[in-house]
Amino acid sequence: MIQEQISQYTEEINAFATSDAEQLEQFRIKFLGTKGIIKDIFDQFKAVSPEEKRTLGKVLNSFKQLAEEKYNTLKETLEAHAGPGAAAQIDLTLPGEGYEIGSRHPLALVRREIIAIFTKLGFSVAEGPEIEDDWHNFSALNFPEEHPARDMQDTFFIRKGGENGDIALRTHTSSVQVRMMEAGQPPFRALMPGRVYRNEAISARAHCFFHQIEGLYVDENVSFADLKQTLFYFVQELYGEGTKVRFRPSYFPFTEPSAEMDISCSICKGDGCQMCKQSGWVEILGCGMVDPNVLENCGIDSKKYSGFAFGMGIERIANLKFEIKDLRLFSENDVRFLKQYQSVLS
Ligand code: PHE
């Protein structure tokens, strides 16, 4: 009885082949399951006589082995062909999950636009270290030792004193102008974009770091008229034709004369609004003729060469362009905020 069953099922097992996971599972349930054929035959086996058991036992064991081996080989081939996840029955017709595409940071967009405008006037881009020594950040730029001008920019010092004097986080990218002038001879016509640091309490209107773009133009016969014309052109390109400019006298240790430049408010077009505090004008940058002392400090003949320099905060420009009132948004990394500006400037 058992013998017969075994030979019948052996044939069936040998003949069985499938590449379908469901059919293989049916096979497993039928032969190897807890209520399967093998279990059933083993139950019957308990009742046979001890003599019979000896021969039948072997047959039964190899029958069980046959079923297990068949199942395992088929399972392995199925998995190898299907790869991981196939058992989960992936529906390839379902729509895929989209990946979010990143966007440029609004400050990067504005920086890129500013650089593009000055590039048309022949300016190149120069960069320098964010950790600076006293010479490049202050002394070469005509900030006298112990002069109150050093207090204009509250500085994060990394080391006070030492061989090369104080080491600090740069407070402006004018330090890159010094490095550029020290390394060569005029003509220089370059922009210095970069991050700068000042020890300020963080609020909507101030941060302990921000981004600047400074510019330097040194050659023979560079005049204040060149400065005005260059910056006028820049503003027309950035804020549109008809934007007015005005220069107010100011003070920087490294420029003489120095000025601050205002533009007619880009938001209300001069009518008066919250952004320009009802004045119709907003300040966007500091500028001036490079002080002859600075040229000499950098090994440049101030009798032969003259130059102008300017510096602006990128956050300030972005602020006027996008009406972003809280500076902190720029560094909070909230993508919902950051990705809004991609289409405005690109
Ligand atoms: N370095 C000045 C600042 O950070 C800006 C400036 C640059 C002013 C060049 C004049 C000329 O405030």
C-alpha cells in the first residue's frame, strides 16, 4: 500500500517542473506541508510491522528527501531568475515614485546673476580663505592698530596674538582684494564672492554670517566716474532700466573718498513703502576709490595706478529682489522656502 503510493508519487515528483512561484508553493503544500502527503505516509508507517519498517523506512526517507530536494532546487532557480522582490509580486504597470529635483539656493541664484552682469564688463572671479590673519583682513586695508575703525566690524577671533598676529574669521571679502593685489600687478578687474562673519546677535535683520560680493578695479587712470558708471550699469541690469542711483558720502578705512550707494526702491519704485521706510530709496552697497595706502601696502605704485572698490551683501540684494524679510530663512534649509525662487531667476 505504502510502496504503491510512494512509487506513484515518485513519478509525479520527478515529472514536476515549474517556473511559477504559486505552483511551487502548491507543490510544497501538497507534499511537504503539515497536512501533506509525506506527513500522511509517515502516519501510516507507524502502523506497519517491525520487519516491514526496516526496508520501508529507507524507502520512505529517500522519498522524503526527493521531494525536499525537488522543492529546494526549483525554489533556488526561481529566485535566481526573478531577483529580489519578485516574490512580492511587483506590479510593473503601476506609476513610479518620482524623485524630487533639487533647486538652487536663492543666494546662489542672486550671486550668479550679479557675477553674470560684471562678467560682461570684463570682471573675473577670485576667492580666498574664510579664516584670515590680521594683515589681510585689517592692517593691509589701512585699519590702524587700536583704531576705532576695527570696531566697525565685530570680529570672531580664533586666536589673539601669535606669530602672524590675530587670526579671525574674515569680516569682509576685501581680504581677497589684498591677496589678489599682493600676488600680481595691475590691471585687476575682479569680483570676490564669499561668506563673511560678524559677531552680531541673530535676528530677522542681522546674522553672524552673511554673503558678500566685493569688486575691485585697478589700472592707470581709473576715476570716480568709472566707479559711478560701472555701478550704474550694474543696477540697470539687475533691477531694470530707469532705476535711479544716488551716492552718499561715507567712511571706510580702505577707500578715499568713500560712498554708500542707494537705488530707487525696487519694490515701490520710489513711492514709499515698508521696505524703503517711506523714503523711496534703499541702500545696497559701499564703495570708494582704493586708498593709496592700501595700494602701497600691497606693493602697487599708487602714483601710477588708481582703482575703485565696492562691496555688497548678497542677502540684501536677494531681500530687495524677493522681498524676503527674515534673514534667518536663508540658512534654515527649509526646502519649501528655498525652492520657490528657482523659476524667478534662472
Ligand atoms: N568691505 C566693506 C564692508 O564689508 C564694503 C566695501 C568694499 C566698501 C569695498 C567699500 C569698498 O562693509
